[in-house]
Amino acid sequence: MAMNTLDTIMDQASVALAEMDYLTCEARCLAAMEQAKAAGNWRDYARIVLPLQEARRQRRMIAAEGVIRLGSSAMTEPWPEMPAGCVVLTAPYGAADAAAMQGAARRERRHVEVLWIDNDSRAEMWMVRSFAGMAAEVSRPAPPRAWRERWLEPGTILQTPGPVDWVMDAMESLGEAAMAQVRMNAPTVQRIEELEACLAAVSDHERIHQRLWEAAHAARC
């Protein structure tokens, strides 16, 4: 019975992926992974990781084509309900604010990436910190002042690398910092738990998904 339920969920995820409904595919994959994990069904858990990775990759790509906000220390206007984009929160906003914004975006089916910086946007070095899952941090040079505290519509800045590259590079670095804490010699199920915590911190990191697939594949044996 459980296997039929799991198969049904993954059929729904496959249809959603084919129809480019990436948010539905992601949600269905997560539901299926939870069920497979509870059953110790690592064979199916492993096969779920790949469509999940693809759905999240596409979500990130859509977000990267939307509006960009780098810094919120001088924020006075209300947050727009943008369908797609990347928001980098800075003080006075905290981890709970970042989590709430990301949670709202998921519930409202918007392709939005949220990054939290644990300092004021005027600083020249920005401390990127996770706001969920694995506790991780990485310090990076702040983006150019001309990019900060503005809503940047697609094509506003034709510089390469541009504002969206700053966001994606920061998220990549944060994911690497989270993954560096995973004990790769730990028992496979424990390693899976730690990699899941990494994905809770940076949900669309490519290498974390790959390491999770490898750990789940090893757990099958």
C-alpha cells in the first residue's frame, strides 16, 4: 500500500516536471522522500533526489531572471509580491524574517530565492548566514554600492558579472560551507541526515544533491 502511494506521488511529480510546473514537482518529491525515508526505502529515496534536483535548478533559474534586491537596511517601501526574483535581506531583518519570506514564497508558489546577511548593508564585507537547517556562514565582499538598496529589474545593470551573479555565488559559497561540516565517514543514514540539513540551508545547491544521492545509493547496500 505504501509503495503504491509513493509511486502515485512520484507519478504526479514526473507529470509536473514534464509540464514545467517545478514548484509542484519539488513539493511532490519532498513528500515522497519523507515517505521513503520513514520506510527505510533508500532505493526509492535515491531515485527521488534527481527530479528534486532538477526542479530546484529550474526554480533557481526562474528566480535569477526576476527582480533583484541587494540589501534591506534602508528599506522603506513595502515588499512587492514578485512572482520571481532574489532578495538579499540585511539588518535590521534577521533569520526569522528570512525564513518567513522564503516560507511565504513557497506557499504562494512564487519563484523567489532569499539570502540572509547578518550585518548592515553599508558594510564592505557581508556575512552570509543560513537561516534554516545546517548552521553555516561565509564572509564575502559586499556588492558594489550602486547595486545596493534598490529594486533591480532584469536588464537594469548590463555588467558581467552582475547582481544576480553575486547572489548565486554567495549561495554557492554558503552551500559549500554547510557541506564542509558533513562527516563523510559517518554511517550512511547519519550522513543523509546531515546532507538534508545542508539542503534546508541552501535548497538548490547542486553538489549537496549529488552527495545526498550518493549517500542514499550507499544506504541501499
